[in-house]
Amino acid sequence: KSPCIVDSSADLKTAARRIMWGKILNCGQTCVAPDYVLVQRSVQETFILQCRMALEEFLGVNPLASPDYGHIINSAHYHRLLGLLEGCQICFGREIDPQHLRLSPTLVDNPSLDAPIMQEEIFGPLLPVLTFDDFDELVLTLKNRPKPLALYLFSNDKAHRKLVNEELSY
């Protein structure tokens, strides 16, 4: 589960564009796709708005109508992804086209770390967005989670960048 960290010093438009691009590339079915976002609470709403704007720029207002957006690899995986959304609060997305195995990019609002969507590698266009207040506590939390294949940090704070590079393994 490869996390993205977005703190309040980040360029939110750039962070949102890069994260959403990584999430829609092959519908998130790549090994290094962002699996979830940890965004500083003070910029959460703006970040989510920037994600929506980036998706509209990339795929239009209806992602499922875009010829540039793919589909889920097979029916079993498609239904597994839909199952991961059960009980989740949705920020936006969740449009479906079962006939063509298409599921729009979907942002999930603050799921519990115990939720299935936070326990499994997603390998699809679903993106949980969790909030944090204290960067040091965030780093401690990530240290106690399994080592991810990749970690994406969006920050202009040199101390935060140094802390991530020195304390986290990925």
C-alpha cells in the first residue's frame, strides 16, 4: 500500500494532478499506483477540490465516457473493488458501468485503518483520503505499518522531507 503524503506547505494543484494521474493510469492497476493519501486536515477540502478539477481536466466531467480511461481487468476484480467501497463515505466518484467493467475514479473520505480498503492493496481507481494534524505523529504511524513499495511526499517543508527520508523505509 503505497501512501502519498500531502502537507499544508505543498503545491496542492500539482500534488492533486500527479496523484490523480498515477491513480487513473491503467485505472490504478499498476504496482506503484498511489494507494491512499494522507493529507493535512487544514488543506483537505482544497486538496479534494483540486483532485476533482484534475480529473475533469484529464477525463472530462464524465470519466466513464472518456476514450482515454480504461477498464478493470476482469469481472472478479471489478466486484472485489466494488466490495471495498461498501460502508465507505464517498467524496466523489463511484459511477459504474458493469457491462464494460468500468468504475470511475473514486475518492473515499477518511476510512478507518481497519476498513478493508485500508487493509488490502487496492489495484484500482479507488483512493482513500485520510487526514492528519501532526506530521511527527504521522511518521510514527507509518513506521508501524508494513513497508510500502513506494511513498510519495508532497511538501515544501525541508524538515518534513528530511524526516520522511530518514525515518521511513519504502
